[in-house]
Amino acid sequence: MISIDRFLSDEQDPKAVEKVIGKLNDLLTNGEELLYLAVQKKPAVNLLPDSIAISNKRIFYCEPGNLGLTMNFKDISWKSIKEVSFKEEFFGSKFICVPQHGENIVTEFIPKVQARKLHQAANQQLEEYKEMLRQQKLEENRATASPISLNAQPFAEIPAPAPEPEQPVIQIAEVVEEAEDETTLKLRKLKTLYDKHLITQEEYEAKKANILDSL
């Protein structure tokens, strides 16, 4: 059984709330929860006020009939609602429900505080419903994406272009000339004389030994 206490926080008519909640208790489906209830407050006589209830699945419109002996209920699910709005006036507010198809549903004389909270609760449910649709769409897109066939022919491989032959790197050795000392110069000249057979080997060896001894 639904407790009515939490639906009396904004000065809703307790008798109207009790009557509406008693009927709605039998209309809710599995997993459905009432979130907010607003009660009409007419400026003159307010004996048979209409009520609007927000659940996580739909909006209920509750209208007394037969001088209050019966209650007429109409409901519209979130998927059938395009948007909701309210308009503050001198005597309360108008709560406006814009369906996807058909005429707007307008309820007058909803107390301003209740109209704001009614609008807030309805907008939140609409956003959650749209987000659920978006997630479902993403899942469907993932599920219907064409899987890659295991038997599919592989793409022809495009041969890579042959690498260009590398140009040989010519390294120019840096010739460092060192000045020859006198002893080396003498030995070089002596060797040249010997290679040209201008002196004998004995003379070459003797002069070479003299040069080396002078070091």
C-alpha cells in the first residue's frame, strides 16, 4: 500500500490525495513507482479537484466523476510524450503535456509550487527515457554491424616498392703530413741510394749504423 504522507509536502488536498492514491495503487504495474502527485486548486469552489500523478512509466490524469462518487483515469506513457511545460498565471499554473500525436493536454489551477515540481519530475523521466532509447540504439547498431567473415578472401597484398640502392658513401681520408726529422730524412735518402744500386749493401749498412748511432 502506498503511503500518502510523502504526497502532502506541498499543501496538496489530503482527501483528494487519499482518494487518488487508493485508486492508483491498483493501476500500477510491476516495477512502477509514483514519484509526485499534484492536486488542482480552483480559486472559488474546489470540491472535486483534478489530479496529475507522475510515475516512472507514465503520467496519470485523474478526474472525479458522478459528483465525486467515481474517478476517471487517463494515462500517457513517456514514449508517447514529446515534451511537458507549465505556465504560471494569477491563479496557479497551467500544466501542459505535448503528446507525439494529437492535441495538447492542459490542466489549469495547479498550485505554482506543485506545477514546478510536477514539471521537474516529468522532465527527468523524459530525459531518462530518451537516454534509454539512445543506449538501445547503440546496442542495436553494435549487434547489426556486419561481422568479418572467416571465409572472406584476404585483401591482395600490395607489394612494397623495392628499396632504392644505397649510394656508396665515399669517405675521403684526411692526409695528415708530418714533418720528417733529419734522421728519418737521412735514412730515406740512404735507402734511395741503395735501391738505385748507387751504393753497395755493405756501404748502406755501415752508413745506416752511423746514422742510428748519432741519435
